[in-house]
Amino acid sequence: MNPTERVKGGVTVNGAHAVARTLLDSGVEVCFANPGTSELHFVAALDDEPALRAVPCLFEGVATGAADGYGRMTGRPAATLLHLGPGLGNGLANLHNARRAGTPVVNLVGDHARFHKKYDAPLESDVDALARTVSGWVRRCDDPATVGGDVAEAVAAATGAPGQVATVLLPADVSWSDGARPALPVPARPPTAVSARAVAAAATALRTGEPAALLLGGAATREPALSTAGRIAAATGARLLCETFPARLERGAGLPSVERLGYLAEGALAQLDGVRHLVLVGARAPVSFFGHLTLPSELTPDGCRIHTLATTADDIPAALDEVADTLAVDTPAVLQAAARPALPTGELTAETAAAVVGALLPEGAIVVDEANTSGLWLPGATAGAPRHDWLTLTGGAIGQGLPLAAGAALACPDRPVLCLEADGSAMYTISALWTHAREGLDITTVIFANRSYAILNLESQRLGVPADGSAHHDLLDLTRPGLDFIALARGMGVPASRATTTEDFTDQLRRAFAESGPHLIEAAVPPLF
């Protein structure tokens, strides 16, 4: 009798099988895995649960970033399988991004057998402390009899509003020991209803006739909340803004046009200048990304009142509906008109590449944006493209794009994914291309190869840091040798090409969109800074 049959018959199994079955019963269907010795019993359990899809990743940061992309597009958690403290450590940067995005993720982190921990073996670490740096919920499984319940609670914790990273620490002997049972799903925490006072305060602020803005985040950047916010803005004259890095922004022709808050403090200050009422809807009050000697950290203008309508833990669509009802809104939202840039010709630059993307972007595409400085023209060029989703670098920890695209593609296999990636950022998690090829994912990756950490050149200028020294040049330069993304991609099974003119880029992007499976285009563009 195999373990699955024993589970169905009510007989106890080992901890690993109880974990796998509980994950499935709780709605987890994918596990992004980079296992080691301590996790091998769970790997064996996956053979008996084929409905729990195991996706191999060559680096833990790919597994955690892919789980983030999957969760953003489905609203359900994927699992990761990571090897002890060092494996979790390798995945921390993209778990940081997932935490900032409010993405549901369930980490399974193997640990040494309970009896072995006292010997301080080479891989021993304070894995509990590491987990707490990125997790909203952490539990160490100390008993095979309770491991099923621990995992069910982890899924509920990850899925409950607003979504978070939940980490289960699974000692090897708990996995291999008998006496475990799968657990029934645990209900997730629903969104909280906003107070009547918050609704009234927001409505009153929007009625004043003074300059106002809605700052959207979380569920407010998706329908139907986005459409309601658009109607409120049209009726009251308020501006419609969203966070600089929204987790998932639905945009394109036929949807309300939303202006993203600028990355640079100077830009955000200009956008908010004159605003007297800032209504937060799933967003936080804006602050600068870094501290500067001559710029404020808080970006809300002097004399502007902040009104929190809803946090990400709240029922954002219902909150906006209540405001619209209070204001008796009967004005339709101003919708983005369908429009595409004309296809440019000549020299390939970040600006002409953006125009090509806007001209060719397929309907229903999922765009993963880690283009950084090469992406300055992308929002304008794609605003009137057919409806699509835009996923951004929520936590600022680079190396997110390629893994995020993998998770999004697995979540939505019927939709094309376009990953717009800076060359320096791509190298953090370049091994994600192997997962793109291994799983046959329909991802077109564009590498903006400007051969520089251009964003740091820009920040050097803003900070007044001398930039003419050899150390500054060497640390921000990506030549000597130049990175060959064609060879890197082909070496991992992804067809690749290089574009040096706008015409090249147009032809290659059109062909990549027309063919299924992964593709990579290296777009040779000059650095902006």
C-alpha cells in the first residue's frame, strides 16, 4: 500500500507525506524547490503526490522569486523548498520583495534532525532568526503528530489578508518519523471591514474642493477597486496615483489611467506639490527611497492632510464602494484610450525600445519590469496598449525579474509573459533561465545591455559623490569582460538573439511573441547616466 492510500485510509504516515498532502488539501499546487539532504524525505513524498507540481530551481533566490510571481498572479501561495539556514539565506532578497508586495508564500525550510542540532554541524545556523527577517509567521515543527496542523496553519497565515510569507522549519527527523497525519485546511483571515469613520473622513476630504489625490496600493491597483477609484477621481477632481512599485497593476486601454509616484524624491515632490488631501487606499504615506542631505524623507507636502481609508489588510474594494456611495458618485471613470506608438527606426535606445514594446505588446500580457534606468519611457509607451498586468520590483532588492517571470508564467500558462530586465540585475539570478527552459515557459526576456550599473551613476550625481576615480568606475562598470547574454541563455536552453538597431529589436520581439516557449533578446542600448 503506498503512502497516499494509507493517508486516505486514515492510517498515519511519516511527517513528509503529511506535509505534502496537507499542502495539496489546503490549495497549494506548486513547489519551487532547491532541496538538500535534510529535505530528501519530502522529495520522496512528492513522488506520491503528483498533483503538487515540483519545479526545480538552481538557486534559492530563483525559487523564492518564482513563488512571489506565482502568488501575485493567483492570490494563492506556492511553496518553496529550501535547505537549512544557508538555503533560506540565499532566498532572502526575493522573500524581502515578496514581503513588501504582500504576496502569500509558504516556505518549507529543512533543518537538522532534532537530536543532531547540539553538535553544531557545519550547516547549523540560527535559521529561526533568519526566517523572522522576512516572514510574518514562523513555526518550528517539533512533533510529527502536529506537523500537518502546523502546515495547514502556515497556508492560512500566508493567504489571510493582506498576504504574507509564512515559514515552516521542518527538522529532518520530523520528516522521516511516522505518527503524522495530514490536516484539514484552516480558514484564512478575511479582509477587515473599514470603519464608518474612515469612509466619512475620506469622503469629506474629497468634497472640500481643495486639491486632493488618491494614492492606491494593494488590491486598489486591480479591478474592480481600480474602476471605483477612477469613478471617484472623475467625480471629485482628485488625482489618481499609485505606489512607485505596485505589486500588480492592471493597466492599458479601457482601464482608468493611474500615474505611478516617481522613484526619485524630486519627482514625487513635484507630483504631490499643491495637494492638500492625500487619501491612502492600500498604500502607505510616501517616503524617499534613501535619505539625502537636501531632500526630505517624508514626501507629503507641507499643509497636506493624510487620510487613511484602507490598509492592505482591509476590504479595499468595499471601502471604495462605500466612499462612492457616500459621495453619490454617478460619473464614469476616465478610461485610457487605445493607442500605440509608431514603430521607430534607427539607433536602438531605451526610448526607442520602449516604443517598440508599446507597439507590439500582446493583449493579456504579463509584464515583469526590472528594467531600472532603461525603463523610464516604458509607462508612457505602453499606457494605451491592450489590457495587461504590470509587476514591479516592490522591495527594491534586484535580481527579482527573471524568477518573478517564471512564477507568473506557471500561474498563467495561457498568457504571454514579457520580462524587461536590466543587465546587472539579471546576473543576480541568471540561472532562472534554466527553469524557463526546463518548464517550457512562454517568457520573452529582454535584457537591456547598457554594460553599467547606471542607477548608481545617477545616484552618485544626486549625492554629489565624485565619480571620476578608478574605483568608482570599476565598481559600476560591466565591461572587461562584457557579458554575453546570448551564450548564457543558449547555455541554459533558451533561444537568444542580439539587437543593435531598432529594426533588429522590432523583428526579434515580434518573432518571440509569435513563438511559444522562452526567448531572450539582448538589446544593446547606451547607458543614460
